[in-house]
Amino acid sequence: MENIRNFCIIAHIDHGKSTLADRLLEFTGTVTDREMQAQVLDNMDLEREKGITIKSHAIQMNYKLDGKDYVLNLIDTPGHVDFSYEVSRSIAACEGALLIVDASQGIEAQTISNLYLALENDLEIIPVLNKIDLPHAMPEEVTDEIVEMIGCKREDVIHASGKEGIGIEDILKAVVHRIKAPKGDPKAPLQAMIFDSVFNSFRGIEVIFRVVNGTIRKGEKVKFVSTGQEYGADEIGILRLNQQPCNEISAGNVGYLISGIKVAKEVHVGDTITNAINPGASLGGFQEVKPMVFAGIYPVDTTEFEELRASMEKLQLNDASLVWELETSAALGFGFRCGFLGMLHMEIIQERLEREFNMTVITTVPSVQFKAYLTDGTQVDINAPSEMPDPTKMDYIEEPYIKAQIISKAEYIGAIIGLCMDKRGIILNQNYLTTDRVEMSFEMPLSEIVFDFFDKLKSISRGYASLDYHLIGFRESDMVKLDIMLNGEKVDALSAIVHRGKSQEWGRKLCEKLKELIPRQMFEIAIQAAIGQKIVSRENISAIRKNVIAKCYGGDISRKRKLLEKQKKGKKRMRQIGTVEVPQEAFMAILKIE
Amino acid sequence: MVEAILQEMVLRKDYLIEERIDTIYFGGGTPSLLAASEIAKLLAAIQKHFIVLPGVEVTLEANPDDLDFDTLVAFKSVGINRLSIGIQSFHSHHLQFLHRVHNADQAKNCVQDARKAGFDNISIDLIYALTNETDEEWREDIRQALLLEPEHISSYSLTIEPQTVFGKWAKTGKLRVTDDDVAARHLEILIEQLEASGYEHYEVSNFAKAGFQSKHNSSYWKGAKYLGLGPSAHSYNKVSRQFNVANNHAYLRSIKSGEVPFEKEILSRADKVNEYILTSLRTSWGCNCDYLKNEFDYDLLLEQSAYIQDIIKNEYARLDNAVLSLTKKGKLLADKIASDLFISL
């Protein structure tokens, strides 16, 4: 056990985590050049495209130093606030962390919150100044920031470049020398923490765990503490680039378990695996992951409902955090009300449905969960605008609030405070990290973050500001349902729950945006926004008068046919609401409002 | 070039085997630059290699500035019996915008000379919805055109293609694109004025006095086979459509080596159905649903019953004896309606 080192990487998106991880794998010979695919650890297409890790992964390396053989388990962590619980479990599985900071950018908000998490878990922090080769690197300033933040010595900061392969050996040496070997009793009753699970369509769910105490042996009966379910340990092993089966994994080490589990829902990240016959106690720290954002997902073509259901079921097999139930919309027919961890998670699900399952779907306006308290003393959860109770029966309504941490260059403070105030935020404090960088914290409603906050933050700070947030509870708010009508017919799928003080403005902007997004049709279309019975805004889309190309002779026919086929295909991505054809993106119009 | 086209004709003389030719068309580019003797040569070759019906329509597309009285007499004498004259506008600033070298007087004179030379089947082209063109200017163009009493008028709205100089100007804002509402109004004015003067609006862009519908244009919309010779020319034989290379040198080089340089597109059943819908709906004779059923085993009335009922109810279309045709209002939306009625791929 004294030769094992478990560590993770804490880094902001784009700070070069994946490239640096690739270099470690290469240097230790874990992957050969031939196997080397850029950014080996991010093996989902979407992850590679977005350059971020969505699911965590783990990989084991062998490293020889001063004549001793070491086993280094690198536990990769997701880099987005939507997946912060998974990050917390990955951190809990380690004794140390590489804190990777881009030498030209400095520490970002997401990094700080993960860093605090690591410090809380007593992890040894190895600071790494990455991209040191870039001409605009500012090693002195960023080192100051790091020293200030974690209280280390300047010489503890390793200078590296994943791209150029600089500092890789220093990092590996530091992992061995500075990070403590895991503690634990291999003879005690089994306690292993699940920190990830991976879906394999042939073998079922692969559970990734860290053994804290005891030993897990092939063929034994194991039990998951939170669910109480028992499984046979059909196959256990360690994670190299591919899986390597073995007979036992003892305290301190990381491995995988395959036991015929078919549904991701049965496996909870943070749960404890123990022996069914000689059980140990739960390791604690387990939480059910709760969805933060809700939205409807509907097939564009109503006949594809069953196909969509099958696709959602398959998605849920490998994404336990996706929850859904059936929902019917007057406008869209049958679909699903889904709960997501956050906006990125929602985007990922929609993209996976389109790419992996070839579905064309409409996602309706995302909403957070409100709590309505009725005059009869009961309380109901509201996950969709359609669930909003009749105002006459409602006593008051509460909405979720978050504490947001924003780090930015000092020159953007004014703009950021302005934005947060506009989003009903209250500033708690601001704290200068260096003379030029400031950390601010705000309390604000989660629903305001859902509606396009992040993009706006990025644009007013020219990309410099970073954001992290966590839920702090529910507060009473004056929320109302904003309805949209097309030619006098209410379209439930376009409704949104908004704050009363902003409802008129939202109504007006939403009508304007819809006017932009809905193409002109053969008749005039009236778009109206209403709160209760009161119309607060109206826009008209005039009928198209002319849609015919002048010439159509011998040489024009093929070209013209293809043009009209394209027009027809565009129509397939539209949904008929009453007589009006509404394009897919119009359902998300509220997110695109300036 | 004429030699090459003659050679291509020999190479492709079997393309329309056993078909009877009732229309010959010299068009695309500026065929009025040809000498009458060259046209005579081409017509003689056609007579030699194909079955040409008596009374065949022989059209020459011409620019007003290429046509003086003697040239017109010569064209008439070698067998041209229909002229399609690209007048476009009677306003000099619009003609300049279109890079036309002729002026309004030349245009008028050329039609009068053609009459004198004995042409009794003359079509003129007019363009509307030009940048900054007013309704009054357009009405004046129509009035001038009617004074010339052409048998046939083709009229197109200015269409900006993205790959052209105009397209680039439109993109950079250098050229203001007339919006569809103006184009719609101009087309409505045109239809109203020409119908009042005894022209039939027999296709979206084509108007004719009784008996003077263009046989040539109509054959495209009726799905007839055709053979196109020369660079860029398209041909169709009910199975495929093919088109020669556009580059003159590449064309000449290939023909010289005894090969016709073309690309070919095989048409699927859906392609054929869609092409029929798109072309037939533009015409006054409409889309014959029985023809679709018999020829392609496609029941349009059944497949699109709700949509068809809807466009009839809203007066975009009418249905008589299984023939679906568009009303005046519907013709302005012919492309949208055709696209909606297409078989999805």
C-alpha cells in the first residue's frame, strides 16, 4: 500500500488538464504512441468536441523511482459546475491533487471551489503552472495567486507545459514524494467508495471504486449500502488504458467491478460497496443527486414518441442523473418532463439524442423547481409552467437561491455587478486575489442563471470571468406564469415562470424574438404574451406574399427541385401548433433574448 | 463552336430516337451573335439527324442591339420563325444597372423591324422588382411593352444568385435587394394589366395571346424529352437529366476527341414526382393527379388530402377533375406549395 498514490487533477476548462494527463500516460508508458489518441481520457465524442470531461474516469500508471515501483491512480474529474457532486466524490477518493493553472490566465472560480473541496478532504495539493511556454504567460503573477491561495512556497510550484512536455517528470516525482500513501486495513471488512460508473452495452454497468478498507475478491458477494442490493463480483480489475481483470483489490487501490448490473440508476456515485456476508459500515458522504433544471423533451414528429421513449431509456442506462417522467402538452402531445443537473447537462442530453439516437427533438423552456404554498396549507413542487397552481388558490411561492462565486479581472467589476443586480442578485462581498483579480460572491435566484446568465457573464467580461455556484435554499418570490398565444391559441410549451417585476419586459422581448424565429407563413400570425387574462405584448408576422422563383426551364429544374427539397427538410424540423409551423429553436426563444 | 455543336449532334443523334421534334430553340448566352449561315447549317443538320415535324417552332433568343433589319431578314430566311427579345426594361438607368448595352429606342425599333422582316411570333422579356424600381416605372414598362403588341411576354423578378457579383454586393449591402412584398405587388400589377389586354397568364412567368403559348417552354413543364447541345446545355429523357460542362475550352477539347463531356443525374421516382409537381403547379393547366397515379403510382390527393383541402379552402388552389391548379394568389406562392406537396426524401 505504501507504493500507491491516488490523485486527481483540479483545473479549469482550457487550462490544459487533458493534454497534461496525456503526457503523464505517455511518460509512464501506460499508452504507447500508437494508442495515443489526443486526449485519451475524454473518450466521448461530445467531450472531445467541447474539450471538457463530462464523466469522470480513472486510469492506473506504473512508475519507477529510486528503484521502487509505484502504482499511480489518476482519477479524472469533470470540469463543469453541473457535475460538482461527482467531483466531490472523485476528490474523496484521493490523497492528493494536481492543481493545474494556466500561466496566462490565473485561477478561475470553478478551480477555487474544487480546490476548497480538496483542502476540506485533506488532500495534498501540488500546484502546477501549465502552458509556461506561451509567450503571454505571467508566471510571477500567477505564482503569487497560487501561493496566496494555498499557502505553499513559491518553489513548490512546478512549471510545466503539457504541449511541450515540460515538467512532466517533476510532476511524477512530486506525486510520489509529496502525496501520502493511502491508509487503510486490508484485513478489515470491505468498504469501497463508488466514484464513477460507466455503461458498456455488452457488459452492463462498470462500477469504478476506491477501496478504503478491506479487500474485494473476485467471485465474492458484495452489497451496495444505500440500495441494499447484493451482487456477485463477477469480474474485478484495475483500469489501465483497457481493463485488466485480477483476483483481488485491497485497501488503498482503485478498480472496477462488473456484476451484471444493467441500469445506471442502481449505481449511485458516493455509495459504499461492502461484503454481503461480513459487511462494513457506510463510508458516509453519500447524497442523492437532485436535478436542478427541468425541461420538456418532445419528438418533433409525433409519430416518433415511442422511439424517443426507447432512446431516453437507453440514455438513462448510462446517465443515472437524468430523470424523467411522462408529460402531455396540449401543443406538443406526448413527451417527457426531464430533470437535469444543469444547463450543460441538458444540452448534452439533447445533443446525444440527436447524434447517438438520430432523434429530432424539441426542448421546451427550462425551468427550476419552485415550491408553491397553497391557501389550504399544502405545498406542491412546480417543475413546469403548466403545474403552476391557480393564483386564487396560492398563498405564496418560493424559488431556489444560489450562492454564486465569480472571479474576474478587476476592470469588469462594474459590469458584473450590474449584470448580477439585473438578475435580482445581492452582492455579499468582494475580495482581491491580486491587484488585478477579484473574487465576488452573490446570492441570486437559480432561475436567473438558467436564462442565459453564463453567456452574458462571458461576453461582458470578454471571457475573463468564471463562475461557480451552489444551492443555498428556497426563498419567497413573486413569480408569475407568462403565457404565449399564437393566433389566439395558448401554446403551453412556450410558457415560462418569471418574476413579476420583469414579466412585462420578458413578454415583450419574447414576442419580438418569436417574430424573428417563426418564418412567415401563408397567413398572418399574431404572437401575444399574457399574464393571466391580461395581454402584455403583441407582435404580428405578416403573411408571405410571394415565394416563387421566376425562371423554370430545362436547365433550372434539377437545381430548383433540390432547393425545394431543402425547404421541405427545413419544414421537418418544425412543429405544427394549430395552423402555425413553429421551428424547433423557437421553443428555446426565451434563452436567446438579449 | 458551331462545328463542335454539329459534331456533338452526330454523337448524340440517337438521344431522341423515334421522337418527333416540334420545337427548336437557340438560347442561352447570346445566339443572336451567330451568322444566319451558321444557323442554317445547324438547322439543316437537325433536319438530317432527327424527325422534325412540319410547323416546328424555331426560336432565337436575341438582344435588341444585335438585331438590325438586314440581320432579321436573314434570320427569317433561314427558318427562324419566333423571336425572344431580351428587352428587360424601357428605363435607361435600370438597363445600365443590368449592364445592358441597348436603350429603350433600340428595343422598340428592333421589334418594329422584326415585324417588317415578317416575324409574326415575337416574345419579349421584362424584369421587375429591380433595385429601387417604383410601381410607376413598372407600370410604364408594361405600357410600353403593350404598345409593341408582342404575341408573348416572359417576365421575371430580379433574382440575386449568391455566387454572382450581384450576390456579393447584396451580401455586403452594396446592393439593396427588393423585398418580396414589392416583387409580389409588381407581379400582381403585371398579371392584371396583361390579362386586361388579352394575354393569358399560362405560367408563373409567361403570358401569351391565344395560340401563342411557347411550345418550347411548355414542353419543359409537360415533362417532354429534350436534347441540349453545346456547353452547359441540359438534356432530359425521362430517366435522367444530364448537363454538358460549362467551360467552352473543356467542351471543345472533349468534343474534338469524340466524347461528349457531361454529368448525369439519374432521377428517382420521388424526383420525378417532385419535378412534375413543381413544374405543373406553375402552369395554368395545373397538376394532373391522374397522370401522377398512372405514370408514377403516386396518389397525391390521398397522400396530401388535408393540405390540399386547406389550400382550396383558403383559395390558393382549385381542383377540377383531379387537376390541381393554383389561383392567382396561389401562383405567387407556387414554390412553397410545391415544396409542401413534395414526397419527403
